[in-house]
Amino acid sequence: MKLNRKGYITVEVILASVVAVSIAIFLMEITIKMVNITDDAYVDTELLTEKALIIKNIKKLLEDDIEKNGGINNITCTNTLCQINFCSDSSSIELVNNNQITYNGINSYDKNLNKNLSNIKIITNKTGNIDNGDYILFKITADSKFSKENFESNIIVYNNKTCS
């Protein structure tokens, strides 16, 4: 007598389950890695955009102040403040509450920095009395928590005026 077995045996069910779970775990790992790569690219793009905006706006305001106030006479800097004395006025580049960069001159500029940045500093290559024809570098540096790229904005201006 021949039995008609139309069901699955236990070994087939276990084997199919193991293969399905293995494929699901593999696909989840790939998905998680792709999400992390996308998030890193987003943070890098956001930091690059922020850097470009800071450089463009502060450089323009500094150049306008040099033109209107007769050139830079003196600069004093700490890690969070650069005081810029022109021939007829003064301005400053300041780091406020470690998350906002501010330029105070004839015109003002404020930019809230990304919350992923830490250890933010303002550095300059020239302090004290500034001569006519000097290139002045203001560097804003920071470390990013989630990106391998460091955040460094270099603002270079030319002091083409002299105090008379």
C-alpha cells in the first residue's frame, strides 16, 4: 500500500526557515550600512554649505569695512573673539555660546553653527599692528562629532588701505 504524503517534513521547514532568516539578516546589514553612509554624506554636505556661507558673508563684510573705515590698524584675538580695529572704527568676529558665529561691524552677520561641531576656535595669522599690503587670515576651526572631515573656514582679506 502506497501512502500519499503531500506535506512537508520537519527538516525541509527548518532548512527553509534558516535560509530565509539568513537572507533577511544579510539584507538588514546592507540597509544599515547604506543608511549610515547616507547620514555621513548629509552631515558633510551640511558642514560644507555652512562653511561656504560663513566665508562668503564675513569676507564681504570685512572687505566692506576695510573700504569704508580706511583699513585695518590693529587685531587682538582669543579663542572666541577677534577684535579688529580699523582706522576710524572697530568690529569683531565672535563665537557666542560655542554655537553661533557673529560679525559685528558696520553691518552685522550671525550664523548658528551645526550642533555636531565641538572645540570651536577663532585664529588669525596677524595680531598687533597691521601694515598696509598685509594679507590677513581668520581661521575658524572645529571638530565634527559625526564626520571625518574637520570644519575649517579660512577667511582671507587684503588690507589695502592705510591709516593717515
